[in-house]
Amino acid sequence: MQPDTHLTDMLQQLAVVNAAKPSDRGFIRQEEAEDPACIPVFWISKWVDYSDKYGLGYQLSDNSVGVLFNDSTRLIMCADGDSLQYIDRNSLESYLSVRSYPSALSKKITLLKYFRNYMSEHLLKAGANITPREGDELTRLPYLRHWFRTKSAIVLHLSNGTVQINFFQDHTKLILCPLMGAVTYINEKREFYTYKMTLIEEFGCCKELASRLRYARNMVEKLMACKSSTTAATSAR
């Protein structure tokens, strides 16, 4: 149940920052709210929606690749291209390798490789110019817990609590981390800025970021509603 507390914390952080109306100041010092030390360890750098047939494929910022299949199972391939992690519908995890896996998984592994090749050949990497912090490679690899699309964005919720919102029209992105109390904004020029929520509250921010933070609050509420209905459905089984 831990990720639910992450969502609750995130909702609280967004409620507070939105209530402060950060873009309505006479004098906004958005650069004062920056905190590069809070850049996320992981974000989704590429994704492809094939959910009409198989599921959603994605690449994380460290070049590992995962698929959330339509049957609610997940498969992740580490950046080394060999280590695999399979998570079944009951969240049981097993660790495998491309060289050795049960035959029941062969179709899913073939699909994972297809997604990986497609993304590497056709998609640009979000945040490609960001240097990882030392020690980040020791952090446990998260997986995609839940996602949905709206008319204007795709919302992606990782198992480490991070919520990412990619806006379709202008390709801007928000990466929200409840543990750091931080938001990373990738703007239309693909520039990457990380802010502390409490500092946005104090120093203000531009209208573009403020409107996306208001949208994010609605999306986190929607995620929490999705999760509670999923939990109810699971316990009813």
C-alpha cells in the first residue's frame, strides 16, 4: 500500500502550492525555486502505446525498458540488455535473463524486444542531456504501475511514487516526486528544470508551470480514484 501514501503526499503538496497561486505575484523569482539536487533518479524518456493489442512499452532514463501488458503483468529489461524482471498480476516478482527464461514468457520477451527496437529507432529521448547523479545506479529500478490517457496528456505512475505527465500539444512534461517534494518541468525547448514545491510557493512561477501544476492535481486525484477502484475490484475477486 506504500505508493498510495506517495500519492496522498503528492496531492497534499500540489494542493498547497496551487492554493498559493504562484503565478499571480507582482514579482516572480522562479529561478530562486530551482533545486538541481532534486532531479529525479528515473523518468520515462520514451513510450509507445500499443494497448489496443499488447500494452504500453516505455524506456526509463537509464535505458532500461519495460512493458505493462494488457493482462496487468509487467516485464522489465535492465539497461544491460540481459537481466529481466517479471512481475505477475499478483505483484510477485521473478528475476530472469534473456538467456534463460520459462517458455511461457517467450511471447512477452519477443514483444519487449520489439518495443525496445522500435523506441531506439524512432523516438527521441526526453532528458537525454541530463547527467545522472553518482550513486543513482544503485537505486532499485521502478516499474510502471498504472497509466491512462486524456485528450491532452498521458499520465504515468511509477512504483517509486513518481508521477509523470506528458502533454501532447507542446511536448512539455512534468515529473513529480513526492519523496523530494519536487517537480521537474521539461519545457517546449526540451530544457530541464527541477523545482522544490515549497520554493515555488515562496517565490512564484510562470503561468505555464502554474497551469500544469493545477492540471497535475486533477490527474493525481484521478490516479487515486483509479487505484481505489482497482483495489476494490481485486479484493472482490
